[in-house]
Amino acid sequence: MDRPRAVAGLRAEVARFARKHLAGAQRWCVALSGGPDSLALTAVAADLLPTTALIVDHGLQPDSAAVTDAARGEALRLGCADARVLRVSVGTSGGPEAAARTARYDALRAAHGDAPVLLGHTLDDQAETVLLGLGRGSGPRSIAGMRVCDPPWYRPLLGVRRAVTVAACADLGLRPWADPHNRDPRYTRSRLRAEVLPLLEDVLSGGVAEALARTAAALQEDNDTLDTQADLALADVACGAGLDAARLAKLPAAIRRRVIRSWLLAGGARGLSDPQIQGVDALVSAWRGQGPVAVPSNSVRQRLIAARRNGMLTLHREPI
């Protein structure tokens, strides 16, 4: 990788992304971890628009405060207009990776104001995400990976390989932080990165990461079309706060489950899995008088209960 070309290519990629997806933006934020992807993104972003670096300190490692303070100093040296450290408390729900991700996004959401937030996810991250979705059997929405634009989140590097960001940092004389979690075999994504993807690249003679990313993009287009149809169908089957089970049953399965998902999310559900949606769908598609289905809610002390009563799907909360 020619390093000067890496920086120029990265800058051109982010500039093209901004013209296409953020035309008229006067400023933006970058979620900066200190790693090579977000550090390279911060460097080129600060050269294009006034940039605020948002650095989340998860407090999960003894030196986390020093790491985030160093990242803040680097952001200011790179020309960021502002750099803020956001210190968070990570819970336990969903396991350590999911809990850290929830805390991180909650902090970024509270801090960005009305500015778009650039995230440093690369094509390699997208490939890993698709493999995780495949392994979990979480359905097409999970296999579709991360979206390029999901306001306020924007991912300008999803078409860029990780090697480019590493080369760009080297060319700029930056010393990225190496997160030890990325090399810890206790974490599934770490093993995918270190073991599974290299093996697939070897067995299938290369191009696997790019192929997985293309799969994600194709599935996102399909999902968008089905979601639009589901939005229209939801208006037809909604009765007050519930859903008419008879009308719902007439919908194609792919549309019906999307209607149910949207309805659950609007009612306060969070972190839905495909098996949970399938369980609620069974109250319509395989109704035998079975009992209600519990799904996680946006309140840590409550759960949501979906039930079928008098031909209607209903939703209520119960304390945990």
C-alpha cells in the first residue's frame, strides 16, 4: 500500500461521501476511539469541515482515561474544532460487547446535538458483521450488516479496507491505540477477525470480505423495499394500539413479521431478535390458543408482553 496514496484516497472517499449524503452540512462529529480507523477518519474529516471529536471512555480498562485523554489531544492536533471525552458506565445486559455498544451509542446520541456523526467502520467491519449475523441466524436484517446512512450515524468508510486506514495513519505519523479487546479470543468478533476471515480468504482464494460487503448492500436494498411495504400494511391492520390478527394473517410472511417488528418497536421494545419476532408472529400464523410472548423493553425494570385477545394482538408492560 502506497502510504501517500492511502491518505489522498481516504480524503477523496470521505469528500465524495459528504457530497452524496451530507450536502449542505456545515460541521460534523467523529466518533473517535483512538484506533486506526477512527483516527484516520478524524484526520481527513477535520481537513474537510469543522469537526468535533467525541471520545467515549467505557472505563473497562485500567488505563482507559489516559487512552481517551491522549485521543483528545491527538484530535486537537489534527485540527478538530473541539474534542470531548464522554465517560460512561457500562451495564451487563446482553453481554460485555453489547452493553459497551449500548453505552457508547447512548453517549454519542446525547452529545452530538444536531450534527451528523461519522463512524469509522470499514469494509472489514462490515464483513465481520455479516458473518456474525449468519452465525446467529438472526434473519436478513442482521445479515444486511451496517447501513451507510442511519441518521445521525454515517459510515463513509464502509467501502474502504482496514489496511488503507492503517497505512494512512502511518503516512500521517500517527500512532493509533491498539485496543486489547480486538486481540482477545474471548470475544467472538476478535476470533472472526484473527481466525475465521483469514481462513475463508485462503480457502476461497480471496475476495471474501468484499463479497460479504456486497451481500450486505444487496440485502439492504431488499429490506428497504419490504420495509416500505410493511409501513403501508401496518396502517391497514392497526386498530388503536393493537393489530387485527385476521387481517395480519393474510399478509405475506416477510411483510407480516416486519409489521410486527415495527409495532413492537413503537410500543417500546428494544434489542429484538428474530426468534422473538417469530414468537409473536406465531400468535397470528400458528394460533392454537397459546399464551403471551415476552420481549425486551426499553426499560430495564419492565418487559413487554405481546398477547392475542379477542382477535387482536395487544401489548402491555409487566415489572421484571
